[in-house]
Amino acid sequence: MVGTFLATAGRSARRVMEEHCQEASDLAGWLELGPAVCEPLLQAFERWDRRGVPGLAGGDGLAPAIRLVHLADVLEAFHHAGGAEAALQVARERRGTQFDPDLVDCFCARHAEILDGLGGISAWEEVIALDPRLGAALSDDQLDRALCAFADFSDLKSPLRLGHSRGVAELAAQAGVALGLPAADVVTLRRAALVHDPGRFPAPDVLDIGRGDGPNLGFGHGIHYCLGAPLARLEARVAFEERCGMRRDVDADLTSCPVKWLAGRAAARGFADQYRRNTHAQATGQWVW
């Protein structure tokens, strides 16, 4: 895993980033969100100076929406870690490289107003309130399209699962008909089956050491057991211990590290202190490594 990354000079990571953008844009298309949403998503990892991924756009060629997202994403993280001064510092440092200089200038001039109350807002409600169309009820056809889109998108987690959710939905609907369920109940059953995996594995990309036991499809057990799990665990252990071995102030023995918790943030077992130090370092410029 690590060797492949080094041997390809990061090309594998670039490919994953490009595919991430394409899949997000495709999902927006399936949801009929239009070019104003689909096209900026293709630029999620681009930069103002054209040194992003895939490096096809930059400057005024970037959609205004994605320029705002690039800046806001970083500002929120640095403001959370180090307050307004940290947000101002990173904005100024990356002005004209990662970020649109005009947007940075606007933020710096009005940072107090922009950051006021940031820690207490509910982003979901705020976004919906800004665009009343997001609160509109979907028609039956739109709901079916949306559920199929989410089903197909969740199946992209593994090539072996392509078409899995649609297959489960079809079998569930056939079972409902065979049992004599009313037509409306069969429709509900099919819709629920389309999104059975996202509901069973909430936020699958988030590292949450507080999760309860469950049939994890990556390192699972029973019929879902992954034959590559022992090798994957070994590779992860070697990578973590080599990483820790580069620093005298980090314990490289993973088995001796206690479990620690960070409110609102994911932390690997035994790496909470490291995360906290590096979060502080991002805000102060004093890096642990």
C-alpha cells in the first residue's frame, strides 16, 4: 500500500481524487441539480494557481462557487482550531496560490462579521433556509430517482457491490408481492431496500472508534469476511509504527496506547494527543512533523 504510493509518485492518490470529483458530479447529475452544481464539483481539488488536481482549471476558470468552497473549507477548520487569527493567517498565506485573492481580501476586510457565530450555526438548516427550493417536497418520480442515485452511489464503495442495492430492492419488491402486500407497501419496501446500506452503516468514511460491533464489510466476519484483512492490518500496523518511529515524542507501540476521545473529531486509538498537537500546529505554524 505505502510502497505503491511511493513507487507511483502519488499518481494513485491523484486518480482517487479525480474519481472522487467525477462521482460527486455524476451524483449531482442523477439528482438533476443542473450544471451550476455538477460542473463546480469537478473542480473540488483544483487551486487558483492551477497546481491542483487534475490541474485543468485555475484563476477565473474556476467556478465562483468552488472558489468560495475552497476558502470556506480551510477557514472553518483553522478557525475551529485556532480562532480568528489562525483563519486570517492561513488566508493571507495562501492568497493567490490556493485561494482567489479577491475573496481573501474580502474575508480579511470583514472577517469579524463573517466568523461571528460560526461555531454555533447548524449548517444543514442554514443552507436550506438560503434556498427555499431545497425544502420542496419531491414527486414520486423524483423520489425514486433520488433513492436510486443514492443506492448506486453507495455501491461504488466496492466493485463487488455494483448493482447490489438495486438487486436487493428488486428482490424485496418481489417478496412483498408474493406475500400479498398492498401496492403502496411494496413501493415503500422497494424504496427502503434501495437505501438499506447507508442506513445500516452511517457515515462509513468517518473513523469512529466508538462504533459498536457490526458486520463491517471491509474487515468483517462471516460471509463478509475479507480474505485480505490480515495483510491489510499488517500493512496498516507497519505504516503507523514507521510513522511514529520518525518522532521521539510519539509512542510507536500501538498496543500500549490508551483509547482517547476527541469531542466532535475522529481519532485513531492512541493518536488523540498527536491529533491535538498537529491541529494546534496548523493554527500556529509550529509543526510536530
